[in-house]
Amino acid sequence: MNFTIRKNWFGKAVQIRAVDGVNLNIGKNEILGLVGESGSGKTSIGRSLLKLVEADGGEILFEGRDILRMKENEMFAIRRKMQMVFQDPYSSLSPRRQIRQILSEPLFLHKMVEAKDVEDRISELLKEVGLESYFKDRFPHEMSGGQRQRVAIARALALKPDLIISDESVSALDVSVTAQILNLLKKIQKEKGLAMLFISHDLNVVGKMADRIAVMYAGIIVEKASANDLINSPLHPYTKLLISSIPGYHNRKSKKDTQVQRRPESKVDSEGICPFIDRCNEARGICSEKVPLLKEIQKDRFVACHLK
């Protein structure tokens, strides 16, 4: 997946590759965590699942059908089953509409309930996310950040989806509210048996939410494993770096081995080398000769590193 960022002096488009060769699967009743720093390509993956951004290659399979080859009328039906909770609950909710209107719109659009039952359904959705029914008469600006995000979750649940994509859904919230929203998301996921893609830059948060975790760096997946295996025995140098930054991490004495600085002449955009080479204390000659491929080194344990 490529994006044009600017044009050079000759008017030629300059592109960056946001996502390259990513292979992920999410099972029913499962939370897959996708973690990485800003600019790693996490959000591009989440948005491409709903065709909010267009992938320029590969396949995105949902219920055995390739979304990339669907026409708009086919996508309309699929989007009912795939819903997204965005990062900023204020910008993702129309400030000019009451909560009643925000929640009723998808119900009417997809003909989920009869008109006479809409009010009851709205009250039911608000109750599911821990809000009283009187909130239906409020506007987003009259609510706190946590309350707005609960409304955003309610809107995602309105169409009874099979998959929810949570894109940094707690990063804009106060710390005191974050735990409440995380607990709510996990409770809803378990009760309804949903599949969830949980995207975050915070490995500490992802580790508490996900069943499996995929670590992303510079557009590729560098490690993929169960949450327990990845947190307790990371293999890729970048994963080790992320874990060492977690406050109170039990193996903090190893931080000096993983804390590195990018050199001025970074080669992360160069082809044919490991994208992490300039930040890696473990780099060897082979790392500058070819890109490491994601390989299974144990059952359900994948890493993209020449040294593993």
C-alpha cells in the first residue's frame, strides 16, 4: 500500500510504502492486537479493511470473499458486519447531531429495526455501553471524552457486527477513563463473541487486551505470537525495545541492551536491507544484504529477523 507524500523538483510523485507484505488473520471470538509506533502502517491496515483507504494489491478476505474486488453495493452490505471505533471520539461524532440522531442513522440506513422500535433500540445500545437513556438528547460537546467514546462504541454495535476495528480508541482519553473503556470493549467482545482488531501504539495496553499480538515496524510485521509468549519472551529487537519501555517492566535491567538511537543517516526506506538496522544493537552483516522474511520458528510463533 503506497501513499504519495509530495512531488519532487521535476514534478514526479514521491511515494512511501505504508504497508508491505502483511499477512494477518483474525478468528471469531478473538482479539488480535496490532502494535507499533506512529507511522508504522497500523491505521492504514485498519482502514483498508473497510476500504476507507484503497489497498493497491493483495487480498483482504472476509467470510471467504475478497473485499478489494467488491463493488460499492456489495461493500454496503459487508460494512454492516465490520465496524470501526476511531481514535478521537469528538471528531468521529457529528457535533451538530444529538446522540439520538447519531445512533439512529445506521439503524435506518441498514433497515435494522422498524421505526416504532428505534427509540427502544437506542436506549438499549446506551445501556450496553454504560450510559443512561437521557444521554440520547445530548450533543457530543455536552459529554466527556469517555462518554463520547462510549457513544462511538454504541454506534459500532448498532448494526450487530461480526468484526470491530478499534483504532487507538483510548489514546485520546484520560488515564482514569482508559481502563473503563478497555474493560467495556473486552466485556462486549466476550459477551457477543466478536472478532476484534485492536490497534495501538501502547504494547502495555495491547498485552492486556489481546489474545494474539502482531508487532509492526516500517510497514511490515516483525513479530507475531500469543500475547503471553510475546510479552514474556520477545524475539525481535524492536519488540524488546517496546517492552523495555513499559513502566514497571520486570526485566527493566535489560533496558540498556535494547535502548538505542537512530543514526542520522537512516536507511529505513532503503530496499534490500532490514528496516530496523539503524536502531538495532544486534545487527550483523546479513542485515544489510537482504530483508528478513516473517517465518514460523515455533508453532504459531513468527519473527522477521535474520538472527532468529
